[in-house]
Amino acid sequence: MKTEVNPKDTIRAKAFELWMTSPMPMVTLTKTFDVSNLIKVSRKSGMKFNALLCWCIGKAATQMEEFYLLPEQGKLYRFDNIAVNVIVNNCKGGINSCDIPYTEDLATFVDSYNALTTQVMEKCESSFLEDYMILGTSAMVQTELDSIVNQYTDKFCNPMVMWGKYRKGWFKTTLPISFQFHHVQMDGGHGAMFLELLQREIKFNS
């Protein structure tokens, strides 16, 4: 469920006052992750690497209250649930968006990921969940990337996690991940905490 709230009654009251009217309110942090174990799980289980990573992203986000609040068009909203959005290459050579509801059960999430992205790919139609806080992702695996900065626009204030191709080393596989968020939703310290939680989930749940 999506509910409008009074910013003064939330943990982001001061941030809303300071940053809601800022012309460039987005913040981007980049961290290099050790994804070695996630690669092993993907190969052993047959689950797609990106599906596993999206599940870890959703699980890390659900541990922080800030992710359930989102500014939109000058207002602040609270959400009950989180979904992870992925960009799908469709069968006509274009791209579409696909929202996947997060669930703590990994197998259920991966099943939804596979079914929904396949549907979007075949129909060439985006699939959206209106009442979920959407955590966007974008995987540009055609090349290795050090960092990604998305467009800064008031049309899309949702947090965004982005990455390129992972890097194989002698002893571990690494992946730089960029995390972009609206300053009303969280501060830099919260963003850094999310990245730490994400690394923990990647290691612990793999």
C-alpha cells in the first residue's frame, strides 16, 4: 500500500525541508563488491546471477526504514512493500521495465523474476507495480564499468542500483556497483550503510 504522510511526522522531516526543492537532489555512491560466492551459487543452482543480486538488493533494502519512504512531486509517501525493477531486453530489440515484488524466500523471488521478465520480453510490454516502493536496477553487462551516474530528474526519484560486467581475478570476482538515491529519502551515511548491508547479504546468503 502507498500512503501520503506528513513529512514532519517522519524521520526525514529535516531532509524534506532542506532537499525537496533542490534542483539536483540525487546522491551517487560507488563501492566495489566481492561477488565470488554469488557466482558460485549461480553456477551451482542454475539461478541467474542478476536474479540473485536483485534478491540481495531487496533484502538489504528491507532492513532500512528509509527505503519505505519516497518523495514524489513535492509530497512524501510511505510504502508497505518493496519491489525490484529490472530492465529487460525485449524480443524486438528494444527494452522494457519489469517490477518484481520482493519476498524473503529466494526460490519464490527467482521464480517470479524468471516468469515476469520472460513475459515482458515476449510481449514487449512493461510491467509495473503501482503500490510498491520501487528500487530500480540497471545491468549493463556488455562491458566493465567503474561507476554509473543516472539522469538527475524529478520525474524519477526512486533509488537506483547499477552495475556493469563483473571482473574475474586470481582469487576473487569483483563488481563495482553504483547506488543513486534522493537526499530526501536518505543521507549519505544511510546510503553507505545500505552498501555494507548489501555486501553482507551477498556473502552470507551465498
